[in-house]
Amino acid sequence: MFTSQTSSFQDSIDVEERDDFDSEEIVGYSQKVQLNCYYTIYLYQGTSLTLIDSSLPSEAEPELRTYISRRLSKGALLGGMGNIATVELSIPEQAVGCYCCLLEQERSPEQPDADGNGYVICFMGGSEKGLNLYPLLELDKYVQGLHSSLQTPELQNLETEVRPYLSRWYEESVMHIYRVVQLVQSNISFCLHAALSHTHVEVNNADERTKADVSRFIKAASLQGLSQQDTTTASLCKAISEDTHSDLVIDCSTSPPTFSNTVSNRFCDDWIQAFLNAAERCNPFLLRQILENFKLKAIQDMNSLKRFVRQAEMSHYALFRCCQFLQGCGNGDVLLQNARAEHSDLPEACSIITVLEEFLKEQSQAQA
């Protein structure tokens, strides 16, 4: 039992060796962040595309325009909703992940038939698989942030507002997880545990971007919306966390930052090296994949515990298996917190969870 658990866990961490996310797909990275990323913005009127600005090589931009025109003719670009695909262009990477979004112009009384007109914005970098690790809503939101700047007649603010904003897409939408790992290093386990346990994280003496980076990392590492928790269960988990944990405080006035009220466990600690290795390779897409694997393993363990708890209501042996599982997974405190919240209206399950909590407490005291 423990052999298979260890093997499954190692498979989750060793993403660099797996065929489903080969490093060649991500495009090779050196020890410095040298990923080529590009942007392009077109004016779209009727059926024609007019180039406004692009960071692509001159020979590659017409190829992208042909691809976008084909997508538009098929109705594959909906207003305000981006999509990601692979495009082959005359660039060093040849094939690259491409996010495209149509920002429709607001119709005015003078132009009641302007439906469909607007701007097509494209971001290119990494692979299709790599870009798909980032929620489309995040990229859509970043594009929407450009909306007000595109209302200026003839885009007189191209050099002062539009171009700088487009140029920052990769730094703002992809690199935040990398920056957090670089900032906290091996203390990343405290952030992972805070995300799983619904613990609030407070960042002091830091600039606004660092605060936003940490907040986005915690949100990305949490399971809300991914596991079978409903809103009520998530709220109960948060309430339990507030009763048992103080806020995790990160003080950025020192280098490295100082952490207060830290809590971690063996499960979170076991992922530290995977994050550090990916950060050392300056590989933000691999970092995101590792984060997704971390969450997947946590969800799998939660589902296993729920199954064991149901079985333990009828079998003492199943209760023994519950104890073995919690002892082996290294994430018992988080799993039981979520299980208690999810089974709050089931007295028998709550009784079993109480027994399991006492077991973990005894084990912790014995090891101490």
C-alpha cells in the first residue's frame, strides 16, 4: 500500500521526466530567463485586419495575420473570450503557443452596425500546453485591462500606454509564480500549506506587485473550485482554519523575507525541491505544471480519505486503514480539516474524524 502511494507521489513530483510535459515542448531554457515572447495587435474592421503593432519578426507577422484571418472567417474568435492554439511561424521556436482574443468596439449611435469590429490581440510564448496551464480568465482579464486605452482616436497613446502594456503580458501573466518561488525559496512549503488550509497570508513591507504575486500564488495553489467542495464547505474550512491558525505573515523588510506563524507538514515539505529545481531552470511553465500536480495529488488524497471514512462507518479495519493512510500521506491535518467541514452535518462521519484527529495528535506527540 505504501509502496504504491510513494510511487504515485514521486510520479507527481518528477514532472521533468514525464512524457506528458516534455522539456522540449516547453522550449529549452538556460539558467537565465530567455524565453522569447511576443505580442501583436490588429485593428479588425469587417473582414480585414490592419496591423497596429507587433514584436514579432517582420517575416513572421504576415503568417500570424493569415492564421488570425482564417480563425475569424470560421467564427472561432468570440468577443472578450480568448483561446489558445499552436501556430507555426518564422521564429526560432517555429511552433509556439498563441493566445488570441477579440476585443469588440462599443457600438455608438453613429455606427449601429459596427458589431464584430474591434481589436485582435495575440500573445505568443512557450507551448500551447504551457499556456493552457494558466486559466484563460486570467489572460482575458489582462486583455480587458487594455480596453480603456484603445478608446483613444487613432491610438495616439500607442507608445505611451498600449505598447508598454502589451510588452508586459508575459511578466504579469506568466512569471508571478516564478517570482514568488524566487522570493521565498525553501519557505514555499509554508505558502503551500496556507493555500491548502485556507489560512490567510499577510505580506508586509513589500511593493504592490509582490503583494499581488503572493496573493495570486496562494489562489493558484488552493483547491477552491477544483475539489468537490461547495461554497458552504469552503466557508466552513476557512472558519475552522481561522479558529486553529493565525495568519501566515511574510515580512519583506529583510532578505530573504522573514516568516511568522509558520505551519507546514511533510506533504508540503516534500514538494520544496521540485519547485526550487524548476525555478533554478528559470522555467515558469514547468513551475505551473508542478503546482498543478501538487493540487492534483492533494485532491486525490482527499478523495481517498473520504472513501476510507465512509468505509470506517461500518468496519473497524477500514478505520485502521484510515490511520495508516493519514500516517503515510503526510498531509493529515489538511485532509481532516477539509473532511470535517465537508461532513459537518453527518454525526457518524464526524465521530470517525474526531478519532482520526486524536490519532494524528498522539502520533505527533510521540514523534516530538
